[in-house]
Amino acid sequence: MSDTTAFDTTAVDTTLRTEGLSKSWGAFKANSDVSLTFTPGARHALIGPNGAGKTTFINLLTGGFAPTSGRVFLGGEDITGLAQHQRVKRGMTRTFQINTLFAGLTVLESVVLAIGERRGLQNVWWKTVARHHDMVDEAMALLHSLRLADQANSITRSMAYGKQRLVEIALALATQPKILLLDEPAAGIPQAESRELFEVIAGLPRDVTILFIEHDMGLVFKFAERITVLVGGKVLTEGTPAEIAADPRVKEVYLGEGGHD
């Protein structure tokens, strides 16, 4: 696939932007004309009932799916035609899945390998990690920032699930992203651990823009600074947490008296 992309000089003040992004499978429209802008340093939540098209939208952003129509811009660059690995190189990262990556290695070894991948040292293997002191130092600094330093020598698969999700974030941050995409980071985690997880996420440097999907509205309204509501694959509304909480349309379709899913 060609690595050639167009550049839009009108969008240089945004980290990520979509224009009319749509995805259909036959008659089924998963996303329809989604146009959103994410500013540098944003803490932006994407919410909506099951089947709203949230994960499809993330897959369109990362290149997991090709859009039926519309465009994706990273900064001012049109990345719609780029493959997933090319988007990662440009600064868009989605959390890794620990169950399939480095599960038998320690946390430190895993993060060093991710740093090596970013630096183009794909042949670095965990037995040689100790030889790369600068990468070990970078990995330990990252683990400290995520409150994982005391788990550096733990085998990933032996850790509590909440800690594993933090390791996923560590691996993603090792790519030095401009934008970090989190698809339900607190799913399956006890409430106390999920709040700790989001406190760590909230404390990430402001040079990283964060877009996250989350079903726990308590976490969304506590940690998001802006919220977009998707319903039926379309944007229903967008605003601050206070604006979203007060919107009767949101209460009707998602936050009704009967709860939400």
C-alpha cells in the first residue's frame, strides 16, 4: 500500500479529525456520516448503547476497517488509506491485547521489547534485554508513571486483570503516541481497580490525546472532559459532562431511569 497521503493545512490545530466517516456492510450501516474533532491533550469519551457503532468507529480510526465513505485526518494529514502499522508510526496507538502479546514475559521485558520495536530493533529478544540499558531506563520511567514499577519483574499473565490492563497501556505508550485509543479499558475490572486505572490514565502527559469508550458512566463523568454520544451509528450530541448529563435525549436513549448497557 502506498504511504503517500494528502495534507490538510486547515486542520493542523487538531490531533484527530473525521469527515463524514461511514461504514456499511450491505444494508447495515454501522457508522453514518460521523464528523468529529479531537483537540491536542483532550480527554474525550465515546459513549452510547450497545450496537451504537463505537468499536466500529475506533476500528475505522486505526485502519482495522476501511470506511465505506469519509476521511480520517491525523493532525493535518489524510491517513484514510494508510495501513494500521503506518498509523502507529504516525502516532495513533490502540491498546495491545496482553493475552496474545508477551504474556509469558515480565512486565519490564515486555515494555522494553515494545520500545525496541518502536526503534526498529525487532531482533531484540528478552534474553538480551539487559544489554540495552537506555531502553531499560526508558521502560522503568514509563512503569513509574503508571504505578507499575513494583511489578516490573512480575510475569504478565500472573498479574491481576486490572494491572494487566495497565501493562497494555504501558505497551501502547512505548510507541510514543500522539493519540491513545482505549476500548473499554475498565471492562471486567473490579470497581476499586477501575478507578485506580482511570486515575493513572488521567495523569498521563497532556501531549497524549486520549479517546476512550467506556460503559461505566461514573468513570466517564469523572474523567472525561468532553463526551460524544453515538446512537445507531450516528452522533446524537457532543458536549461537556455537565451538558451531556443534562441532555434529555441522552437520558432517554442511554441514561434512562432503567439503567444503561
